[in-house]
Amino acid sequence: MFAERLAAFHGELERELAACGRSPESVTILGVSKKQPLAAIREAYAAGLRSFGENYLQEAAEKFAPLREEGLAFALHFIGHLQSNKAAKIAALADCVQSVDREEAASALERGAERAERLLPVLLQLNISPSERFGCLPAEAPRLAERLHACSHLRLDGVMAVAPITTDRSEISAAFELAAKTLPLVGGTTLSIGMSGDWREAVRAGSTMLRIGSALFGARPSA
Ligand SMILES: *Cc1c(COP(=O)(O)O)cnc(C)c1O
């Protein structure tokens, strides 16, 4: 089932990219597996998915630590709100942390990465929406980026953002364009925008990484 959904999604994505004059390799699909059982992740891996996104530390550790011990090769991105008191564990577990949105979290992550003796790729989370609680305002992003560039155990690869919750497609596009415009002020080349409901607008705005949950895994099981 997952394999069929992934193939269908790849097909739609390739058509959208072609319509934008972009190459099929210009976008990475991150499978957002939050609330999905381990069996669903195994199925996704078997279908060829190699990048996963999780929002909660404990859940991510429970599901992905065993897979890593089995020797499976994948990239685990932390995309949930970054709490400073969990930053050290997240720094040791994740291959990329996409949700760095304030100096305090950056400092906590830097300490965690130093302790784990690793260079941790991170993205700066931008707030481009009145309906989104987290993220750094675009006007404040250069300052936070400067702080991140000074962290010797963090590597700032770009930005991540969540679109406004609205039925107005032009509002979604405008928000994504704001994120795209802010990327050069931050540095890096990763533009992590686009989810199941708004990935086409994100691709048109230049997304290089789509974070896709329900369109690949199906509806999240309710707890
Ligand atoms: C849950 C989540 C996603 C995936 O959402 P879908 O609508 O299921 O594709 C992407 N990004 C973030 C930050 C999320 O929390």
C-alpha cells in the first residue's frame, strides 16, 4: 500500500516539477511518520523511502533507535517543537533538526552536539503564518542565523516553515514565497516547505524538501 502511494506521489511530483522546469532530483521527500507504528515505517523503508521526519523525541527514539541498531540506513529529521530541556537527546538522535527557532534552543542544541561529538545539520524554522505558534519571524532570522553560524557543532543548511492554515491558496503561496526570499538571508540551500495539503504551492515557490505525512502513510491513527 505504501509503495503504491509513494509511486503515485512521485509521479505527481515529477509532473509538477516538470511544469516548473525543475529536475526530478531537485526535491527530497521526507516521510513524516509521527503517530505511525513501526510496521508502517518498515513498509516505507522497504518501498525505498530513506528520509523520515518525527515530531516527538520519545516516539522517535522508540521507533528509530531499533532500526538503526539493525543497520538500516536512513536520515531522521526532527521537525517538532524544539524544547531546550530535550535538545541534548535530540542532538544525539537526529541527523538533522529542522525546528531551531530561537537562540536558547540553538545554544542547548550546540551543547548537545558538542557532548555527542558531532556536527549536526540544522534548519532555521521561520514563522510565515499567523496560525503557527512557533518559528522565528523573517525579520529576526538573520540575527538567529548569525548565532547559528557561530555554533561550531551545528551546520546551518537552510530554512523550514509551515504554511498558514487557510483555504486561500494565494495566501499559502505568498507565505512560501516569503520563506524562499528569506533563505538567502539565512544561508544554506535547503528550503523545507510543503506538506500533504500544500506541496504543489511549495514546489512552485522553490521547495527542495517536502515533509509529507498523511499523503504517504494515510491518516494518522488517533491516540
Ligand atoms: C505533521 C507535520 C507534517 C506532515 O503533515 P501532513 O499534512 O500529514 O503531510 C509536516 N511538517 C510538520 C512540521 C508537521 O508537524
